[in-house]
Amino acid sequence: MGSNSLHVLKGINFDVKAGELVSIMGSSGSGKSTLLNILGMLDEADKGEYILDNVPIKNLNEKIAAKYRNEFLGFIFQSFNLINYKSALDNVSMPLYYKGVKRKERTDRAMHYLEKVGLAEWSHHLPSELSGGQKQRVAIARALASDPKVLLADEPTGALDTKTSYEVMELIQGINDEGKTILVVTHEHDIAQMTKRIVNLKDGVIIDDSKVEQVRASQHV
Amino acid sequence: MFSKDRWSEILEALNANRFRTLLTAFGVFWGITILVLLLALTNGLKNGVTADFGNFATNSMFMWTQGTSKPYKGLPKGRRFNYKIEDVAAIKSEIPNLKYVSPRNQLGGFRGANNVIRGTKTGAFEIYGDYPEYINQQPMDILQGRFLSYSDINTKRKICVIGTGVVKGLYDKGEEVLGTYIKINGVNFLVVGTFKMSNSQGDDEQDASTIYIPFTTFGQAFNRGENVGWMAITAEDNVPITTIKQQVFDLMKSRHKVHPEDDRAIGHFDLAEQFGRISGLFSILTLVGYFVGALVLISGIIGINNIMLIVVKERTKEIGVRRALGATPWMIKGQILQESLVLTILSGMLGVSFAALVIWIMNSILDNAGEVENFANPSVSMQVVFTALIILVVSGLLAGLIPANRATKMKPVDALRVE
């Protein structure tokens, strides 16, 4: 970005163990999205190191980054980011397509994850025919499809009403219960309380990092 | 490269905005249609014009005598002279690389006075005295009987081969033609064959109203003796007649005591030269066809280029998502390139098909409506179709290149941020 570069993160040091469900909180501008982008290899840090499952992530070219993203990471976005001309099933099978999985197996696996998020019956619907909550669940199925090590969720409930938010969080908790590591960026305290650990960012530094008593989303639904 | 998955990806993307895809495709469709049609029309024009040469062997010239224009060896200028039958033998023996040397004589003319009688019917026809080789220079289809033969020449038989127009003029429908006699300028000739010109265009009626009789018979019956009216000379295929005609002229000049620099004494028409000139003209016309067609095509291709740029712009976020899901830049580039390629080739091949349909309709109209002067059988060869295909592939790739690069230039994180 040249001359108007801005140091957003000013020394972040934390690690996440396998199976953790971490929420990253902070007001806007605190650097939480930037952190998530670096973790997601969508962006690269100017300095510092990032080790994912004992693999140092550095000197990425786009090809390798793409490979790592495909194998290690699953993304869940605030605005779902489903491809609007593809059916739910095709959306879910996209990471597998880029992984080079054969069509038949791809469809089976995608279908499996759609069942897992409870949308098997909607597999041939386009995103425009789904509700917000359903879209996010398709997106979660997509993030899970390539069986990544880490799920990165950027405000996964930001575009949903409270009830649907809790449903989505219930799903995320369920996935975490099965052992998947998940990072959730959020600025909603109730959502953060549903994770197991809250990292609080302010102006690019961690001001608080503490384990919390997890609130089960199912109690709210 | 084009797996089933790729195909469905491409078709889905193209289908996502069907109307726009159609409009874009139309540019290339139209360009290639124009290109092919232009070439076909050029070809039609060429076919029409070259048909005027008849089917006559193109590496030929016709040579006749004109009065001398220079005094020589005590002979005055303005002297008239005639080729003799011995000249033919001399040319054949002294000039190498000649395929046929046919002396010819003519009686009567097309639409002249009546000169042939059969019973109560009369007609005006062109009568030629010819050698049997002549059929090799001027291809014709023998419909019944035979053409002239050397035994006719040697024994000066009074036989004739007549055109379909002659048959129509002198015989009733269904009447047996072979073995009957017709009276040419008061001399009876036995009809031994009928013919029509092969692939004749333009001069049908004149060609059909022609009678061939043996050259020697002609000389005797019509008082020409050994004189030769003119000669039709064809050279070997690999030796242009234009390069050896001067030798023939020089030989004739020396045999007839014509001043060596007297170029007016011998008249000639060099078919090969004329034909070459016309061929050159049509090569240029074909080039113009390619040029103009290509220009029209380019505007279609720029259309595709533009649309792909818009598509890439519109799908910035989608591309960001795809990359977040693990698409490498090359996968994205490949997809864009292939979309543009498929769009170009599909619309282009549709254009070729459409042009073929138009050509087909044109041909069937021409067939039904009869001949049009200087225009016949517009068509393109498979070679043109393949050339068009290559042009399409190249231009499809070109049209996709800039958009494909644009698609992956943005960092995924920025692409995802676009709304």
C-alpha cells in the first residue's frame, strides 16, 4: 500500500492448541480482521512468524498459499460469500474441486457435510433460495468440506438475527466438540461467551487473553 | 485441460448472464460470418470470371497471322501470309516442351448466315476444322458416338461431330442423330458424334452451336488447301507458354520470310498470361477479404475482451472466495481464458455454420435462377474453415489474456473486501 502504510498489529504473540474454540474480540480498527487474514494466509505479516501445525508459514507465493488454504483452512465469512449461481451442493464441493477430488467422491463428501449442517434437502437450491441462517450453514459445510485443521470465522453471525446466530453458534460448538480448532472473530459478547477462550485486541495488541466458562448455545435456542 | 468439471464450471459461468453472453458472442459470430462470406463471394466472382476462359487448357496461346509491317528480303510490307500445315510439324519438332499444337480453320460464325442444311431445316453454326488433340485443349463431353480421329484426318473423311444446339436446330426430338447426314456449305457430312462442353459457363449457346470436322477434310471441302487459319498451342504443365512463345514466333518468322523484328506480323493471344493476371487479381481480392473480415472479427474480439473484463470485475469477490477456498492463480486464469476461448470458438463456429447456410442458399438460388454473369458457385474450402478456426483460437486466447491477468492481480484479501 506504499506510503500510506499503517501498522495495524503491533506485536501479537499467542498460540492456539488443537481443539480450541477461540474468539477474537475488539472494537473496529483493533486489528482483529487483519489478524484473521494473516492466519488465513490471505495477507502476510511484515514481521514475525506464524507456525501452523509445525509448518512455518512464510515466503508464500500465491500457489503455495492457495494449497495451504485449501488443505489447512476453512473460511466462514460474515456475508457468507457463497457463489450465487451454484447450488448449495456445488458450493460445498468447491474446495474439494480445487483439491482435485474426483466428481463422484466430491459430491458424496459434500453431501455428507450438508447433512451434517442439516441442509441435505436443500442441496440443489441456489443460495438465493436459502435464508441467511441456511446460507451460513452451507458456508460452514463448505469450510468443513476439505477437512481443514483450522476453521476461521470472520463475524459469522454478523449478518444474522439473534436466534439464527445462536443456531449457527450451536453448530460451531458441535463441530468444535468433535475436535476441530476454530477461531471466531466477533464483537458480540454473547457470541464470545459461547467460545472457550476470548482474546481481546485493542489498537493492535492483546489486552486480555483468558479462558471462559463456555455458554452452550443450545440453552438459548 | 477440459475435464467435465471444467466444462460445467465454464457453462455455469457463461449461463449466469445468458443475455449478455449472447450479445457478446454475436460480435464474433458476425465477424466470422462476414469473413467467410467475403471469401466465398470472392471465390464466386473468381469462378464466374475464370469460367469465361471456358475449360480451355490455361497454359495455352492462340496464334494467327497479320500482315507484315516491315519489308524483308525483297518482300514488301503489308504482305499477307498464311501458316501451312507443315508449320505445325516444324513447331512440334523444333520447339521443346509443347504438349499440343492444333491447327484450326473456321467457317461461318455464331449468329451468321445459315450454312448448314438437313432436309427442310437449316441453321447457322460455327464449323471448325480440327485435329483430334483439340479435345485435350478444350475439354468436352462426348454424348453420343465419338470425336475426330487420326484415321479421319488421314483419309479426309467427311464426318462431323455436332453440338447439342446443332442437334436441337436440325433434328426433331428423339430422332436418331448418329449416322445421318447434314449438308455444310453444300457438302454432305456424316454425323459420328455429339458433344457438349464440359462445365461450360457463359457461352453455352455458342458452344452448343458448333460443328467439328477433320482439319484435312475442311481444307479440301472448303478450298483452304494446306492453309492454317490459326493455331492453338499448349505447353507442358510445368513450362509457362509465356516463356516459350517467342521461340514459336521466331520460328514462324523465319519460315515465312518475316523480318525478325516485325512483331506485328504474328498476332497472338496468351491465355496463360491473361489467366495469370486474373488469378493475381483474385489473390489480391482474397487478401482483401481476409483483411476486411479480420477487421470485423477484431471488433467482435474486442467485445469479448471487454465483456470478460467486466465479468472479472463483477466476479472480483467470487474470485477472492475461490482463492480463499484454495484456487491457485493459474486455476483462475485458466478458467477465465477458457471461458473466453469457449465463447469465441462456439460463436465463431456458429458463424461459420451460418455463413455456410447463406452460401448454400445463395447457391440454390443461383441454381434455380440460372446463370449470373461473372458469378458462379460461391464457396470456401475446408482450408478457410480451418484458418478461421485458428484465428478464433488465437483471438479467444488474446481476448481472455488481459482479463485473466486482471483477475489474479488483486490480493485475495482485497478481493474479498469488495462489495
